[in-house]
Amino acid sequence: MKVLDEKKFISLINEHQGLIHKVCIMYENDPEVRNDLFQEIVLQLWKSFSSFRGESKISTWMYRIALNTAISGFRKQSRLVKTVDLRDMHLNISDAASSDHEENFQKLQWAIRQLSEIERAMIMMALEEIPYEEIAETIGITQNNVRVRMNRIREKLKKLMCP
């Protein structure tokens, strides 16, 4: 790669690092693992950078690679036996200082983590106000299918948050 390409790539990562961080947060709880995932996504973006043809928006291309990397890592990890230390769980039992807004946000994050990896990707993009057209292109389904799935995802989230 040329030095110019490297500078362009670094600029691109700096400009869109929030997108990568959001994907990492959606798929990983552990901050160390999240950092590893961030690095893996950047590596995959770098490997694919020379083949980006500009046929889609740069953010769509980045989402696709980030999500594919996160999902493939998630699948590998889901085969491992996981243990959870109850002290690490963020249960707002008697924290009077925390607001309802923060509690609702925590519930929403928990509920989103209960979704399948594709559903998680879709809701994350929807929360970012990415148009259904781009979501469809990123995930590889039709816009109509995105609409149907988003309705189902919203219903799942309602049930998870308000049992």
C-alpha cells in the first residue's frame, strides 16, 4: 500500500471510529475483549481497504465488515463455556443516585444482547438512524424484509423489557 492510502485509511478510521466502537459494545461486555474486537475490525478493514470500490457508502462498507467480524467472533465465543461473576453484573438494586433514564438504558442494552446477532446489528443501525435501504444493503436482505424484521425486533424488545 502507498503512504497516501495509509493516511486515507487512518483518517477514515478516525472519522468513523464511533461506528466501530458501537459494534464492539453491542457484541462484547468485557472491555478487554471489546478492545481486541476493535483491533480485529480495524485489521479486517485494512485488509479490505484496497478492494473498496465505492459502490456503496463508506459507512455501509465499514458496518458490513465490522458486523461480519463481530458476528464471526461471537459465534466462535458462543461455543465456549461462559461463566459470569455476579459481582460484575450491573444490577441497579438500590442505587438511589441512578436515574430512571440510566436504568432504562441498562435494560435496553441487556434486551438488545438477548437478540440474535443479525437482529442486534439491525437494531443498532436503526438506533443510529441509518435508512432501511442502507440496512438492507449492509445485511444483504430486501428493504421490505428489513421492515418486517424491525417490527418483530421491536416486539421482542418490548417483551424483554416489560415482561
